[in-house]
Amino acid sequence: MIIYNVTINIDESVHDEWLQWMQTKHIKDVLNTGCFTSARLVKVLVDEDMGGVTYSAQYFAPSKEALADYKQNHAPLLRNEGMERFADKMLTFRTDLEIISEHE
């Protein structure tokens, strides 16, 4: 299992609008690509020196190939929508993670 992690710092001036968009549209659009089996949105519990609120959107892909398909065929369009809506009010970085083991 591969986790595609997108860390987002969102300016407080657009926070509520962004959060609603993420929960009602963007995450669903990403899942509708068929490249991921599930997703979760979590708040990062740190006080940012730069301000804003930080979140991690985690998308679970069954394979590296599925993630590569997403990046090549779907990500540019979906990223552009967020950039058009929130432009300089949003800072993101992405990390690919591979699950090695899980414990309960």
C-alpha cells in the first residue's frame, strides 16, 4: 500500500471555504479517479510560525503504478483547480510513503 500525502498550509482568511471544498469536492474528485482506495484528512497539531492552519490529506493507493497513473493522468487538472481557487493563500508539498507494516 502506498500513501500519497499532501501537506497543506492554508491561510486563515480562506480556511473555512477551503475546508468545505476539500471535504465536499476535492477529495471526492481525487477518489473518483479510481487510483486510490480511500482517503483521510487530518489536522496537523502544531502552531505554525508562518501562520495559517496545516492539514495532511492522505490518499491510499494499492500500488506504485496506481499512484503513477494518478500523477500522470489526473493530478495536473485537480491541482490547477485548487491553485485557481486559493492561489497564494495555500502552500503545499507532497510526499510518497510506502507502508512497511501496520500494528494494532
